[in-house]
Amino acid sequence: MIAGTANAAAALLRWYAESGVDEAVGTAPHDFFMVAHGQAAVRRPAPRAVPAPIAPAPQVSADEAVAAARALAGACARVEDLAAAVAAFDGCPLKAGARTTVFADGVFGASLLVIGEAPGKDEDQAGKPFVGRAGQLLDRMLAAIGRSRRENTLISNVIFWRPPGNRTPAQAEIEVCKPFVERLIELTAPKAVMLAGGVPTQALLGLGGIMRARGAWREIELASGARVPALPVFHPAFLLRQPAHKRLAWRDLQSLAARLTTD
């Protein structure tokens, strides 16, 4: 009997909610708009103010967003300025659905810059790149060649906000973030860039297919004309799914270590 009463009450509450009832004003129902004969008049409650409709934000085209990102990035003289510019930038639609802006983690000006794809759930919550299972594997990979985000490595992504459902970033999203990524490379001037996965490899080198691209040194050509050595490698998340490829990843790490130790 008690369970039946509780179920009936829950059903009644759902019916109230679906009908638009959102406030209780008494323990018994009362019609404030009718005055019973012979009773004191009941003051009709003042109608609630209806907020004025908010005008939709003006639509910005993809080209305009890219141009704005390029102008903002170019005006940044320090990495700290660039981080602030990215956090304030509203030209990427992904920002509206993300919890935080995930810019970078590690040592600014380190000789090694790691660039991944985009934040996932863990990164979106922490506000730092590569902090989930893939990030833990990345830390172990870096440690194997004497590298650490706490001492001599900087880590970032080509996208600064989590895509819904951790989907692959769209090309338009990559393009609007790219000016900030390239400016990060310019300002930090790393000796080498490790491109973790196919998305950053395609975004910064124009190469598709990480299986073919990995392990071969190439150069990122920046808008300033500077060229920075870059090595595409498997993304740690891929290695978690395909551990048999770790032998190739170790070969790439050795190549990276050798490049970083040469003058």
C-alpha cells in the first residue's frame, strides 16, 4: 500500500511538471481568480514579468573566425598572452559545449613540444591535456627517453575544447584553432615537435594516414617562414587499443631522443 501511494505521488508530480506547474503556494488548491460570494475579495496576484527575448548572437562565418584567430594569435608576444587569448576566444563552436579550455601543460620553452588531437572527458574536467589513460601512457613513453612534462616537455593539442562524445574534430574546428597552435610553436621555439596521432599530423603537415606517416621526420612550415622538425607517432590511445604497435612506437621514441640530443 505504501509503495502504491508513493508511485501515485510520483506520477502526480510528473503530471504537474509536464503541465508547467513549478511552484507550490499552499497546502490546498485555491483559485485566486475567483472571488466567492460574501467573502473578502482576494487580490489577484500580479502577473510575472516575462523577460525580453535575447537577441541571438550574430553568426560569424568560418573564414571570419579564422581571421579573428589569426589576428589574436599574431598579437601575442608571450605564451601567457596566447593562453589568455585562447581562453577568451569564442570563434570555435566547441567552446559552448565544453567545461574548460584546455590549452597546455608542462614547461613553456621546453625543447620538446607534444601536440595531440583534442581534450577528452578527463582533460575537459581537469583543464589539462593528456591526463586520462592515454595521458598516463604518454607520460611513461616520455619517461622512457628521459622526458617529463614537469621538467623538459610541453604538451598541447590542435583543438582546445572537447568535441561532443569525443568525436574526431571537424576540419573547420581545426582551422579555427590552427593559428593559435602555430603561434604556440613560434613562441616556444621547440627543438622538435612530436605529433601524436593522425589529426595533428594532417593539421600541421597535411599528411593523411598515420600508419604511413609515422616514424619519418618532416618539417612544420609556419606562417613566419620558420621550419620546425616534426615526428608523427601513434597516439597513445591507439597504442592502448593496439599494443602490438608499441614496438614501432619505441622505435619512434628512440628517433625522437636522438634528435633532441644532437646539437
